[in-house]
Amino acid sequence: MNQTYDSDKVNPAQLRDGQLTYLVAEDLKLAASLLYQAYFNDSLLMSLFQADKPDYEKRLRAAIREELTAFWEAKQPMVGVFDGESLIGVACLTQPGKSFGPGRYWHWRLKMLLTAGYVSTKQLIEKETIIQQHIEGDDYHMLAFIAVSPRYQQQGWGDLLVRAAQSMLADEPQSRGIAVYVTQPQHLALFYQHGYQDITELTIGHVVGTLLFQPRAVITETEQEVSRAV
């Protein structure tokens, strides 16, 4: 059974008919399906997983599945918004040195090699290495995935998931904040309005994106503002 997420830490009015919960093992297939749909045309993943190859769909689907399995096994926080039995959106936080970062488990690398192929696995690890080189230390979290089902986009669910990621950090007192790599300029405004700050512009593969970071101090201030508004 899903553990109901502590929605007091986000704006309850934004929940409307949805239920925000931590994902459990039984939810991973739903989450993988949603993320596959959301990231299928993502320019970065299309570059890393060679979208021009005939087996792109198969490799992308397998890679997302293995990523979520690695997050789950490493006990990384993942939340989802449900409308009844339908999964509306997903947000996944990972910490370098655990499920995120070049020090991944050897069996993850083996599975990725078998499912995504050598080139895609190599490029995925290089991407994570490049990102970590631009953020000092490993005492932070990465917003690895954030996505809303196409049917529910432009309804405020993305904003809710960003807030949920902030709130999940309350259970990680040693974390300095949250980093996210944004490759679609239209999504930058969402993160800026929550206090994310530019770190640098990065080119990974053939794609240019912006690496952002939200310090814990900004997260605390944002939560206080939400509490006063409720």
C-alpha cells in the first residue's frame, strides 16, 4: 500500500482531486510507462540513446526501467500524484554516490550494457560525471526525473511536484539542496520561480542545457512562504 505523502508541506489547494504519495515497488511499472511517454522526445535522451537507431524505443524503455529499479534499491525518494488509479506525475530525487553518479552498482552497469547498449551506457555515465564536476562535493540531491502525464499538463501538477521534491529534502538533513539539468528552455521558468539558480550552461552529447541548483536555505524560505499562505 502506498504511504500518503505529507501534503501539509505543499499547498493543499493544488492537490485538487489528486493524491500525492511515495511510490512503492508496485508503482514502478506505472512510473516507467509515464516517464517513457514524457521523455520519448526529450532531446538529451534522444542524443544519448541514439534516436536514429531502429531500437531506440526498446533501449529507452529498458533504461528508464533500470534507472527506477536502481533508485528503488538505493532507497532514493520517489513520489507520484495519482488520480484514482491513474498516475498523473512523478518526481525522483537521487543522491550522488548512491543511485546517481559514476559510482553506480556494477550490476546496474551490466544490465544497462545488455539493454541500452555500450554507447548509450557510456554516454549516460559521462553525463552524470560532467554534472557532478560542476557541483562541489556529493552532499546534494539531483532531480533525476520529473514528469507529468500529457493528459494532465498545464494544470499546475509540475509546480506541485517541484514543491514535493523540496519537501522530500526535509528527510535528508545532510543535503545542501537540489540540482536539476534542464534542456528545454520553456521549463526554466518553473524552476526559477522556486528559487533555483543558474550554475552553468552545459553541452552534453549534442544538446545544450542549463544546470540549476536550489540551496537548502532557499527551500526553507519557500516552505515558510507556503505555510504563511495556507
